[in-house]
Amino acid sequence: MDIIICPTSADAEKLTARMIADAINAKPEFRLGLATGATMENVYAELTALYKAGKVDFSQVRSWNLDEYVGLPPEHDQSYRYFMNTRLFNNINIDIRNTHVPNGLADDEEAEAARYDEEIEDAGGIDLWLVGIGKTGHIAFNDPGTSFNSRTHVAYLSNETYEQNKNYFNPPESMPRRAFTAGVGTIMESRKILQLITGERKADIAAAAIEGPMTAMISSSALQLHPDAVIILDEAAASKLKLRDFYKEIFANDPKWAAYR
């Protein structure tokens, strides 16, 4: 894993957006994996700004999202399709037909999960998957105990995940307890993984996922096995990392990061 520590959350968000834009510019027919949540909102605002400034073109990009709540229609204001449309897709020149989110209303949930993985495979796989990290160390909705080999599936959300997300819903108890999620194995098959972690409240779990043992109890720890995973943190999120000074030294001196310093 490559670890990059930025001074502030704004710096981390801008760097994340710039890396995504650069990857798209290098390969216009890019296959991009996307995440939702508060951590990503400013990244999508930065990508929108880069597009409007003429610095990235999404016209040939195809995207797949990590997850979607079971039972929510795409027009529901807490569905992840709605989130992506309003925060990113409607603001850039991506073809909406090339954007993919699991169908939360699918009659056959197992078939929908299998279809989603097959669709990614048929497209040639994901070039880069953007992910965050939850308070339990989960990526997507792969809560503690999810196998590293898991494929896209319907997950029953842990109590901690439910408590973390329910206040976005009105009323809170209307939040679904199940969601489609790309599996850990599905995510790990992408050519590159870019993880963004910000805020002091994520410091303990970031340290456990990055420097602790690999365990299915922290699905993000699987990224330790990925051949090209880049983790971007702000100072607050990196505060519990034992090797944070070493990570900073690498970023400051390794020629491969020269364009981003």
C-alpha cells in the first residue's frame, strides 16, 4: 500500500479528485468504481470543478457504484442513485446510460447481485475503485465478518452502521436494514484502489486497517493485499499511524509522487 498524508481534509479531497482526473485523462474509456457518503461529497465537487475548468472529460467513462439500499427507488432522496445523480453525474458530461448502481427494487436479489458482478466482468473490470472506510472498518457495506472472497451480495447492516446512517432518513427508522454491496473480492479485483480517510474520528480504525493484522472483522484491512492501493488521509485521520513520519518521507522523496507534491 502507498500511504499519503495531507495537511487538511480539503487537501486530501483535492488530491483524490486530481488523481482520478489524471487517470481518466490517461485513459478516456475509463471504468471507474465510485462510493457514496459524506466523505465523498467534496471529492465529487472537486471533480465537477475540474470538469467545468476543462481539465477532465467524462464522456467515455463508465462507472459502477459500490452499493444501494434494498427497497429504495432511484428517485428516493436517500438512494445512492439519487446521491450520485445530484452530487456528480448531473454536473458533468458523463452519459447517464454508462452509470451503474445496483437496482434496489430488484425482485430477485441473488440474480441482481450476480448480474452486477457479471456486468463489471463483461466490461473488462474496474480500472480504479474509489472507497472510503466506515467506523467499523468496512468498505462499502461489508461489515465485520464479511469474507475477503465475497462477491456482490445483499448485506444485513450492523447496528453500528445503522446508527451511523439512520439520521439521514426522515424518519430515521425508515432506513432499510439491508443493502446491495460489492463484495470485498469484487472490490479487490480492480486494477487500482484509491481510499480516502479524513477526520479524527477515523484515526483509530484507519490505524487498525492500515497497520494492524488483516482480518475479516475489518474488511478494509484486505487492501493490504492489493498490488496497487493508495490510501490518502488528512493529518487528523493519520494521527494514530505508527509509521506516519515514514509515510511522509516516502511521499516527499519518491519520484513517482513528484507530480502530486
